[in-house]
Amino acid sequence: MKNIDLTYLNEISGGDNSFIKEMLNLFIITTAVEVIEFDQLLATANYEAIGQLAHKMKAPIQMLGANNLFEILRTIEQNGKNRTNIETFPNTINEVKVKTGELTNNIRTLLETM
């Protein structure tokens, strides 16, 4: 997860660093909230909403090139939608929390150099 792919952000921004910084900061803020929301939904066994949240998180994660995390979220999304393998949610959600934390730290480091 060390490398963050800014290709997409560069393309849509025309290379505007202030826009890219804004999007990366927005990612940090929204992801922190979403990770907390996962815990709340898990505590109430709202599996469909867990799947919907995973769906919501996929696009920004994919935009940054975090493909492994994207695949985990896609699995959570499908399992929540179909109400299958829900017993795996505590572990996979924990994995999402760890990987989003790593990604957030990498983004912060990147922002310091921009």
C-alpha cells in the first residue's frame, strides 16, 4: 500500500495540485467517518447497510490505486447484499480498518511533500 496512484486525480484536475490536495484531504476525513460507521453497523447486525457502505467506499479507494483494499470492499459489498458469509465481517472489516489506516498515513506523508 505504499504507492498511491494519482493518475486519475491528475487527469480530472488537469494537474491542479490544490484540487488534488483537497481531494486527498476529503478522502482522509470521509474514510475516518466511514470506518467508524462500519463498527456501528456491525454492532447492530445491519449487514445490508455494511454492504452499501462498502460500495460507497470502493470508488475513492480504486481511484487511489489501492486494489487489494478495493477487492476486500467488493467482497464485503457482495456478502452484505446477499447476506452471505456474514460471520467473516468482523475480520474483514478489521482488515479494512487496518488498510485504510495505512492508506491514510501514506496520503498524509504524500501531502507533506506536495
